[in-house]
Amino acid sequence: MDFFYSAHLEAYDPPSFLLADPRRREDACSYRATVHLREGGQGYDLMGWRREEIIHDVLDQYQRHMHFLDTVR
């Protein structure tokens, strides 16, 4: 099974506790970059992460994938 890692841009309504920005359109939404593996979404957001942190996350997920393959074999 091949390793697959991607980040999907997902739109969502901003939290209600945020102050309204007059420059923002009424129908505008916020975005998050969520991690997806072959197994599906992982439920965490990469927005605001530094480049090194994302590289570390990819390597960590790859190591978990290799461990899973070793366990299955």
C-alpha cells in the first residue's frame, strides 16, 4: 500500500465570538488546511505551522505508515 499525504483547504464559518470585520463580506468564510492520508482526514489543521513542522509531520506520518506495513506483513 502506497503512502499518501495531502492537505485539503476546507471552508468553515468563523466562530461567533470573533468580532466582525467591516472589510469582510457577509458571505465570507474562514479556511483551514486539514491533513488527509489514504485512510481519510486526520482531524487537525496545518494553518500557521512552519515549514519545518509540516516536514516533521509528513515524516512522522510516513514512519507510522511503515510501522503499520511491518505489522501487517
